[in-house]
Amino acid sequence: MIVGYARKSISKEDDSVRHRLLTSMITKLKTKLLCRKVFVSPFSTSDTEFEKRDRNAQASKFIESLKCDGTMEDLLLYLASESRMVRLVAIDYAGLTTNLEDLRSFVSKHKCIKETIIDKGHRVEVISRKRLIKDDQILQLFRCRVKAVNRSN
């Protein structure tokens, strides 16, 4: 099963712009990256722990108007109950997280995650579960935030 995840940082743009950008990311995950399910964190920094994302009514209310399968909270529930192997797809490393230890813990905890796929625009990077958990050099790829990356185009 290919599952996508899109995250939008907390910023000053109004809700209509945030909605348009997230919709663009969702469309890319579904069409270009062939995700069957897409989960969204509409107000989340890249270093926030997965378990702490979208724990407010604002996020839940915002995603009601998006064509997605829920928030990070819903993704966590999905992964906890999924028996099939999952490929988790994100647009750019920081689109998933920049919190290295939380990423290692997240992948270790959710044994159904077989691979993580990172869309780099012109190519994709496929990272196995084992490499994410054991290889510190691979994990360092997620410490990439120098400036914001446009993930909606």
C-alpha cells in the first residue's frame, strides 16, 4: 500500500492559500506518486514529533475541506492497524520531518512501514526501513532544512 503524507508549516498565509497549497501537494501525491491514501498536517513544523502533530481542533476542522484521508493522528491509527506492508511517501525530507530520533522511533514502532519514499522533484529516493533505523548517515538526510522548499508544485 502506498500512503502519502503532506505537511504545511505554520506561517502567516491565509487559509485559502494554505488550502490551495495543501490541495496541490495532495494532488501530486495521488497522481505523480500514486498514493492510495494521503494524510495531512495542515499546521505543523518539520521538527514536531509525529505523536504531537494535529492535536488541536484547528487541524481537524481545516482538513474537512481537503480531499484527504485525515491528519497525522489518523495516519498513526492507520499504521497501528495495518497488516500489509506500507510505503510512506513525502515531498522532500522536511515534508516528513527533521526530527531524526523521532523518525527512527516512528519507523521502529510501525513495523508495517517497509520503505520511505522521498520525492525530490526530478527523482525519488527510496529508503528501506532497515536503513532508516540503522544507518545514521541516511538519517542525516532528514536534517536538511536550510530554507523552505516549495512542495506544492
